[in-house]
Amino acid sequence: MPPYESVAVLSDIHGNLPALEAVLAEPDLRAADRVVLTGDHAAGPLPVETLDRLHAALGDRALWISGNADRELVQARRDGKPTGYPVDYWAAARLRDDQVAFLAALPPTAELDIGGRTLFCHATPRDDEEIVLVDSRAARWAEVMSAVDPAVATVVCGHTHMPYARIAHGRLIVNPGSIGMPYGRPGAHWALLTPGGAQLRRTVYDYEAAATRIAAESGFPGAAEWAREYVRDTYTAEAVVDAWAARDGRS
């Protein structure tokens, strides 16, 4: 199969259906050859509806990757133990059995040819919860990419909800940011990959209307507060980097 000319990447949707629908309406996403979903799809206020919308809108164009929140939803559903976030435990109980089975079967990584080998993962290629940031030191990048084939030209990851693109040891690293729980500034963040490189995209939508809709349509008792925290407001990039800096191994 020849290289793909256009691949959209959506990450960390977290059950935010209004944000997802805004991105699905983007012309460049509609025209993309494939759409890669790099994990944490449903852990949020509209989990069932979000998974159903992704399947209906993308069909066979979608390439799904598992994220830590997907793994935790499956585990919470199977053993009945709460996850770290009330909305996630609530979401796990709402998923249909077929949706739980689907999430449980998702792979941790996948590869496409986009003018060169491109590896997709959730957090890092070796772990779905590791933290790497745009300013992580060179030794940290070498560590988390140590098992990646040197022939892989691009690695695409999510998890931190922070969009960036940088070069590390001659390899392009791309994080599209988060659709549903963005950090840094509001909007639904995603990426478009072509053989020429990566473009970070941001879809602006009606946040007030989205927050109102989430509060009305979700049965989660804290839906209105969730929407205020992650749709109306966002954590600053500086606050997030400060909070997570220790987890990328720096002193």
C-alpha cells in the first residue's frame, strides 16, 4: 500500500461529545485518508454516545489505540473497583458490554506509512501512563524511545493533553493535544499528518453551549462542574508543566 497522504490524529476525547462533533465537521478531517484515535476515548460525561459517534462517523477509516483511561474503564467494569476519577467510574458502569469488549481489545500501539514509518501510542511506546513533555530533557527522550526501531521517523503520542511538535534525537515527536480536556487554551486540539510533516490544529466551538449540553445530557451528577473545569475553563500550560515536571524524571 502506498503511503498515506493525509492522516488526522484525535486524542483524549474523554467523552466530550460536543467537542468531538466540532472536529468531525472539519473539512480536512473529513478529507483525511485515515483518522487515528490515540486513546482515552470514553472516560468522561458522555461515554456511550461518544463511542457510538466515532464508529458511525469514521467506520473503517479509524485506527484505534488504547489509552490508560480505556484500560482503567475496562478494569473498573470487570472488578467493580473505583478508578481515580468519579466520572471515569461512573462512565465504566454506563458502557454497554460490547463497548467494554471493544475497548479491552484495542492495541497499545500501531504504525502507518505517512511518507515514512509513523508509530502511534498513547503516552509513550512502552507505557500508557508515562509522562514526556515538550521540554523533557534529551536523556528522557532517549529512555522512553529506547525500544523503538531506529527506522521509525515519527512518533505520535497523547496523554498529557498538551499539543506540541519537536525533534528528539532526529525523530519527529507529535502530541496533538486533547479533544475533550484541553490544557493550555480552550478548544478541541488535534493534528494533521502528511508526508511533509505535522500541523497542530485547534477547533474553536461554542463552549458555553457545549457545557450546557453536557450538563443536560449526561447523567453524571458532577457533569456541570466537569464541563466548567474542562470546557468553559482550562488549566494553563505553565501550571500543567509545573505539576507534571517531576513525573518526567527531572529533578
